Amino acid sequence: KAGVTQTPRYLIKTRGQQVTLSCSPISGHRSVSWYQQTPGQGLQFLFEYFSETQRNKGNFPGRFSGRQFSNSRSEMNVSTLELGDSALYLCASSLGQGRQGVGTEAFFGQGTRLTVV
Amino acid sequence: AQSVTQLGSHVSVSEGALVLLRCNYSSSVPPYLFWYVQYPNQGLQLLLKYTSAATLVKGINGFEAEFKKSETSFHLTKPSAHMSDAAEYFCAVSHMIYNQGGKLIFGQGTELSVKP
């Protein structure tokens, strides 16, 4: 079974630009979550999508947005990039539903390393 | 509110020695707890999970963790460290609501070094 695939693995962008990151979840998983990882703030939750709907959202500005397609693939977009957006962006997929605690374990992709210069 | 505290941002052990990585959680509901490992420039790999079935949880690569409700702890152990265990380890609590999804709340991570 293929794991979570994130593309691209590395990106370098200029301040003010926008960027789109892609995530293909494990087959059969309907929930996709995004996390930002930085040395200073650690792992922080961005948002979760389930069946093409944003189900939960973290405390990030509106410049961060996402969407999910009917095949559960997800994209994350960051507009007007700032230097502080440089981070490893991780996507995680899970079954997303079921009895509480069941199916909630998340499987992560290798991440996209975004550098803003 | 739920939170996770990992004691010690860096732990160093000798090869063959016991590995003990500490995690304490705060949760207003029965928690679901996880340990993940991250190797350099990689994503997170699930080591083990606690979902109330058993307090002693065995995971991959010889790791195990014990859930202690009275101590609100979920420490990760391995009897004998191997050089390949050198990585960063994250404890996480699941803030999930049935059919409403949610998020994982992570600790700050513990970097494990293994000396030959």
C-alpha cells in the first residue's frame, strides 16, 4: 500500500510570492491534515479536510488555505509569502471517522521543505 | 484543553543502554496518545499508539510505552539502544471528536543521540 505522497519535496520562493503544495493520502483515507514544523514553534496544526470539507482549522492567518478534491488529494496554498513561512510542511492522512479513537492515527508524508528568501 | 510536555529536549545514551523518553499529557477527556519518530529530512513515522485497550503498548523497533493515568504519563522505553535509533521523537495527544475530526497536539520533541 502506497504511503502519503507530498510534492514537491523542496521549494525555494521569494517573499511576496504564493506557493501550492500537494498531498496524496493513503488509498481509502478520507481525512487529510496539514502541519507546519519549525525549530522555534515545533509542530503546529494548520487544518484538516474530510470529504472535501474543511473540518478543523488551526490558528494561522488567512494567507494559509487549502482544499481537498473528490479523490481525497489535498492542496495547501500560502499567499504573500513571508520569511517566517519557511518551514517543513507535513501532510497526514487518516481514516478520519469511526468510534472515538479508532482510525484516528495519522500517517505522515515526507514533507515539503519551503524556504522563503 | 489538551497539551503534551516532553521532558528533556535532548537525551544521550550509549549503544546497548536503556532508552527512556518522558512524556506527560494534560487532557480533560480520556486521551489517545501516540509516539512518532522523525529522522532527518523525513516525515513522522508512527511508533505506537494508546487507545485505552491496554496500558502497556508495544510498538515497532522494540519500543514500548506505558500509560499511567495517575501520573498522566506515557513514557517511551527501549531496553537496548541501537545506533539507528538516533532521531527525534514526538509524543502527541489526539484531540479528536467522534466524526468531527480534530488534530494531533505534539510535544516539543526529544532528540535522541546514541553513542557507540
